[in-house]
Amino acid sequence: MPDNPSAIFLTGYVGSGKTTAIEQVIQRLSLVTSGFLTPSLRENGRVKEVRLVSLRETLKPAPLLASIESGQLLPHVDVFENEGVRVLQDALENQADCLIMDELGFLETKAFRFRAMVHRCINEGPLVLGVLKRGDAPLPSSVVARPDVTVMEMKKARRNEITSSLLALVSSLLPGEGVLPKPIRARPCFRTAVMKYR
């Protein structure tokens, strides 16, 4: 684990509490966030569609990143390459405390500009806090291989402990190292986006 990571990613099974942990860290530290969420709509336990929600533009309609076609979940590569790249470029130009990438997985495999922009954000942006889908897809694999990235596995049975470790790590990487402020409400952009698509 690097001493001063540029990015921290959570991985783990669906429903283990990855996004909830990130939300709790944002709330506890009162972080201003940029970046994106990729909420999915499920039907009978299967993903029906995935959307791209910009955390700086939560009131805008969220474009489809993937949808079911002929029984398969297929990515809309053009949305990654245009809207996804724009959201990340905006995050670089308007740096917040933390840049959220929730989540990265296999859908981005053919979105080469988007994949390059993810790495550029880790190189040049504020601290990245995100979620990686389990598996060996090209984008998550290339992120995990970076020496400046910390990956934490979220387990349902230990999620409080892991969330506390994440909170301590993020706090140590922000200005005012080691000072945990009193709990206050989450910044509206992240909470609005999460609640809207839950």
C-alpha cells in the first residue's frame, strides 16, 4: 500500500456497502466532490440499465451508459467517450476536495479516451475515491496495477471497520492531517445523486 496514494478504490461484491462507505466518508469529512456515479436499474436481480450521473450536475438528465439489447447488457461507448470524458475534464478544471469514480468495470473496455482520462485524473486531479468492479477487465486491472493506488476490499461482515479505515486514510491525505471534524450532513451533490437513483 503506497504511503500517499493518489487514489483509493473499494472493491467487493454487490451490496457489500462500497458506495455507502464513500458516502459516509464524504459526510463525515464534509468533502466537496466532483466526478460521477453509475447507478444501475435492476429488474429481478439483473441489471437493466446503467446511467452516468455527474456530481456537479445532479439536476441534469443522466445519460444511459449501458442498456439491455437482445438479452445482453451492452455499453454505449459514445456516452463514455463524450459525456464521460467531459465530466472528468470538468472535474480536473474545477477541482474539489475529492474526485469520485463510482464505478469502473468492464463497460469501459472499448472507451479508450475515457480510460485515458481516468488515468489522467489520477495523475493530475485531487484525491480520487472510487469503486472498482470485481474481475479482470482492462480498466480496473490497469488502475490496480498503479503503484500510487490503494485498493481496499469491502466485506459486508466488516464494513464498519473498513469504513473507519477508509475514513482515517482519506483524512490523513487531506489538508489538516489527522483532524476528523464533527459529523455534519453530506454535501448535497453526492447525497442528491445517491438518493435520486436508489
